[in-house]
Amino acid sequence: MSEQKTSKQSGAVQTTGHAWDGDIQEFNNPLPRWWLWSFYATVLFSVIYWVLFPAWPVGKTYTKGVMNDITYELNGKKVTTHWNTRALLMRDMQQGEDAVKQRKYMQKVASLSFSQVLANPEMMDFTRKVGKVLFADNCAACHGSGGQGKVGLFPNLVDDDWLWGGSISDIQATITHGRQGFMPSFRTAFTKKQLDDVVDYVLSLSGHKVDAARAARGKRIFNGQTGGCYYCHTKAGTGMKSAGSANLTDSIWTVADVNGQRDLEGKRAEVRRVILNGISRKMPAWKDRLSPVEIKLLSLYVYDLGGGKK
Amino acid sequence: MADDTKREVLFEARMPIYPRSVKGRFRRIKWAILALAYGVYFLLPWLRWERPGGIDQAVLFDIQARKFYLFNLTVYPQDIFWLAGILVIAAILLFFVTGVAGRVFCGYFCFQTLWTDVFILIERIVQGERPARIRLDKMPWGPYKFVRKGLTHLLWLLVAFATGLTFVLYWGDAPTLLRQFFTGEAPFPAYATAIFLTATTYVMAGLAREQVCTYMCPYARFQSIMFDTDTKIVAYEQARGEGKNGRAKLGKGRKQLDERHAQGLGDCIDCGFCVQVCPMGIDIRNGLQMQCTSCALCIDACDNIMDSLGWPRGLIRYTSEAEQKGGKARFWKPKTIGYGLVLLASIVLLVWSVASRSELSVAARQVRQPLYVVLSNGDIQNSYDIKLNNKSDRPMKIRITQQGLDGAVLDMGRIRHITLSPGQRLQVHVKVRMRRSAHGGQIPFDFIIQPVGRKDLKARHVREYFSMPGGDR
């Protein structure tokens, strides 16, 4: 279009008609009309924007705009402020469609008993989705994103072996109040021979093929006054949830990486290491950081991960 | 500066077009298509349809519930690829038809053409036929002109508003939404959409008209690439119309065909009727032009003149370049066969996909963090998230079992019954336990998801893998 028009004008591009120094002229390429109108429209838009939204700095403050109040709740008090994205977010988190919907579910979880939630597919779906986020924010740093833990450091929450009990109320108590896991060092209590005997007995408890004579001697130390291991681990070696002591008869090892070793010597070394050094582990309490309903959701989530027990 | 903008060097004002009305067979076809299209568009939201779910609108696009109702078909967001299928079919159909018969879509079916037709009809009823409209435009502003022009624009706005409002009615229960709309209770998007479409309809069909086709529409531009010498086009028969010495108006000694032929004059009497009826404002006698939408009104115009003179019809007619050169237009050629096959294939694919849809959609995904876990008795446990979606309008009871893992236990915690309400989506956490085997690896198995008590629904098998820790450990 434009080319046709220019060519119509006797083949020459228009000039403004000004001339400097006699022959320096200025081309005139006016803007298309639609462009000009669009430009005026943006100018108009910005003026309206200045009026309606925070825009101009004035001294130490700024213009707040009109008719743009946002009300939200902060620490139980209603706050009304001019338009800003932070307030917008606060309001959306409190009054938005999804926030309202989530609150309804939260209230339902709070009002139902554990077994009611566990038997309800819809509530478990909600639990798993919210629990995943809570877990990632609060627990995953130690227990891993899927709750798989780290052998030797943090317990695996996906299996069915629980130091402090795997019932839903046990899990809730653990999260609420935290746990302090402790096993003393036996470095000075055992001679080298005694240590080897106890190591073989411990391994025999979970069905490892070890030196029978050693294991028999180890059993006496384990259940006698020399070792006194049975105080916490019980005479059967199954552990006690009140003390957080490990069950030594199953195939799960949380501190000594027995399953990670190929040969018997490796397994022995792992158990020996733990007996020599002892254990001191701590899980913090979450009652001051999470609300009761969040702890409830988290308990349900962990319970459902893989090994919850009745 | 002010002086420069007034000159508008880079702006070309639109040349007004005053299409004359015409009667004839193509005009009749076009009116029929227009009546059908308007009938469907304006009445469809009001058509009621019986459904078990209680939604009784035949065609309803329910954005909030994320369900599109099309008669007996309910479309869910997961079925979005059907939309892609429809678009693919529409595109190929356009290629196919354009290759064979030119711009049929533009001339007969495009809503720009349909709505412009109605707007021109309103213009004609209010302001009169072409000469009257030209006169009115040249007239200085006064009460008469003001009333005529004002009434035209008012009626245009009414049609535009009806168009916009009707579009909105497809997205909610039409009677409810209509009442809400006029009582100020409708949602904001309803007003915004209605106003926007009113404005665009008014501007496009009332003010911009043929400029939309010439400058804005991409299809207009690329359809011409699909033309070949066999494509049907609306064309003026140059040889017959112009003769040896060109066209000439009727006059003394030029009233009969034999007189004219003796003088070497063509059959075209240069009445200009074909130009006057053209909504694009072109002269078809100048040959095939980019602007021509193949609306065929010039054919009607010329046929009417030829009939009145008692001369044979067809001076302007549907023909092809090949026919103009004395040959014959081929229909069966690689292009049409190719497009035809692809078109057929995509239609079959879409119909098959819609016909074989399931009322239950399922998906399973293994939890990968951790892939497996060793239990206290040495067994191996994997866990899976199974997604279920009841796409029917009745509650659905689901049973989940597995097939392919011998002796494995499937554990859903304390969940005993899964019942999905209509439209419900649910994710279930399922744990699978199995004895440790000597060899590790990925063991394939199927989750069988069986709707209970529904003989019409087949059990769905979903392939998954059980991760067994490797034998190298």
C-alpha cells in the first residue's frame, strides 16, 4: 500500500519542506494513522492507570491509586490496603477458590478419626497430595524425598520396620514431640574377643550363617551383665518401641549397613562399628512448627508410605 | 506536523462498495446456506436434550466443570486431541475442496461472507438499492440521511449483539444465562465476550467487510497456492465476451448477436451488472483476481442479462483454466486422490477414537522414590499411584487387582471400596508386595481395573513393572 502511494507522488519521497544551508532537507515519513491512534490509546491508558493504581513517587511516599482496596487477614486482624501484588497473594491464599476448597478438606480431615480417613479413598487422595508437600518442606531434608531415608543416618519410612512404633498414633507422637535415639559405646566394655562374639550373635539373630561357637558365647554376653544388650533390645532381640531400640531379628538395618555388604566379613565390620561407636540421633519436635491438622495429615501420609502398622 | 497527518501520505481510505442485489440460482443456494447456518447457530443453544446427569442442553461447553456436552457425547479435557483431529480434518478438507472447486468455503460458508451478506441485506432494506445508497452517501447530512444511516447502524448493532450473546449462551445454561445477562447477574466473562463479539461483528461485517478477506485473512492468501489449471474458478469467457473488437454496449445495429458478430463485437454488452453486484468491488472481466471469493453472484447477474436478451447463458460461469483453453478439467489426479485419502484416514481415525472412548479412564505410575523397599521379612515392596476418572454420569464401583505377579499381595491400606461419583477423579496409592526372587530386574505385570456391576464396561489392563532388586546385591 505504502509503496504504491509513494510512487504516485511523482516518484519522490516527500520532504518536510525545510532546508538548511540551502540544500539540506529532511525526509518526511509520517506514521500510519492506525499507529498514531494506537499510540494515543496507550497514552490514555497510562493516564487511567496512574489514577487507578500506585504509580508516582511523591517525597517519601507514593500515590496509592483509587478504588483498589484489598482486604485480607493478618494474625487474626483484618488489613485493608491499596492495591499491591503481595496483598493480592495474601487475599488469594485466604479467599481464593482453591484456598476455600482446601480449607474445607482440611476441616474434614481435622474432624474425622484416623481410621475414617484411612478408609476413605477421596480423603486419602487429598492426604497424599497435601502430605507430599508437607513432607517435602519439613521431612525430606533428612528422610529423602520419598521417605527412603539414608542407611546409617536417617531411618527409612517406607518399610515396615519402626524404631518408635508404626501405628498411626505412634507416628503422630513421633512427629509432634520428636525423638532422641541413643545407644552407648561399648568400646571399653568389651574385649576384642567379646566384641567378635557379640557381633556374630547379632548377625545370627537375622539368620546369617556365622560361627556357632562364637554366637553361643555372644548370646551369653548379650543377655548377661557384661553386655546388657537385652535391656533395650530384649532377650529375643526384637527391640522395644518405648526405647526406640532396633529389632535385630528382621532383614532391615538402619544404622549398620549390613544389607549393603557382600561378604560376612563386611557385615561383621558394620555391626562391630556400631557397637564400638554407639549411636546418638535426634529428630526435632514439630508441634511448634506445624499445626495439629498438618501433623495429622503428615502422620497419615507417612503411615501410608509403605509400612504403617495397626 | 498537523499538516502532514492531514495529507495521510501512508493511508489509503477504503473505497466504498455498494453491491447491487441480484436474483438467481447461486443467490438462492447462498440464501439457503445462510438460513441453515443462522438457524443452527442461533437455535442450537436452545435445543434441550435428555441426559441422566441432569444437564439438559444439547450443546454446552461447561468450562467450570471441564466438560463439553455435544448431544450424547461428553468430552473431557483429556479428549482435547479430538479438537486437534477436527482441526486437522477441517484443514485437509479446505485443501481438498480448494484444489477441486476453488474458494468454495470463502464464497458460501465463511462467516465473514455470511454476516456481511446479512449486513448488506439490512443496508438495502433500510437505505434502498445501490443507486439510492450512492445518492444517500453523497447527500449532505440532514434528518433523512441521519435516520437512514442511524437505523442501519442500529440494526447492524442489534444483529452483532445477537451474535455475541448467542455465542455466550453456548458456555452456560442458555435460559438461565440469558436471564442473568439482562439482570446484571451473569459472570464478567459473559459480558466481556458478548461486548467483544458485538464489536468485532459490527466492525468486520459492517465496516471492514471485503478488507477482511483481502488484507486480514490468511486463508484467502494461501488458498491461491492450491489452485491449478483444473480448479473450478468463476471466470469471464474472454473470447466470447470480447470478440475481435472488444465488448460494446447495446446500441443501434448492435442489438442482435449476428449483427454484433458481423462487426467483430463480443457478447458482453458492458452493462456493468457483474461489477455492481460484486461484494469485493472487482471486475471479473479482468480475469482471476486475488480478491475474488468465488461467491458466484456475477454469474447470476450475467445470466439474468443473457436471459433477458435471449442469448445463451454462461458468459461468466464456473470453469477452469484447462477448460478455458479448450481442454477438460481432470478430477482424478494425484493431488485430489492424495488429499482425499488423507482426509478419509483422518475422519476414520477421529470417528474410531470417539466411538472407542471409555467411560473410565485409568493410568498407573510407579512411585520411583524409592523404586522398591525391603520389608522386615525380606519381601520386596513397590508402590504405585493409580489415577481413575469416572467419565460417565453414574456412580462407578471399582475393583483393582493384578495379573502377572505370582504370589504378590496388593495392598490399598484400609481402603475397601472405591466408588467414583459421576465425573470424579481419584488417585489411589497401591502397594504391591512379593517374595524376593533370585534374579532382579523389571517384572512386567498388569493392573486390572474392573468396574463392578457394569457389564457394558470392559476391565482395563494397565501395564506396569515391578522393580526387583538386582541379583548382584
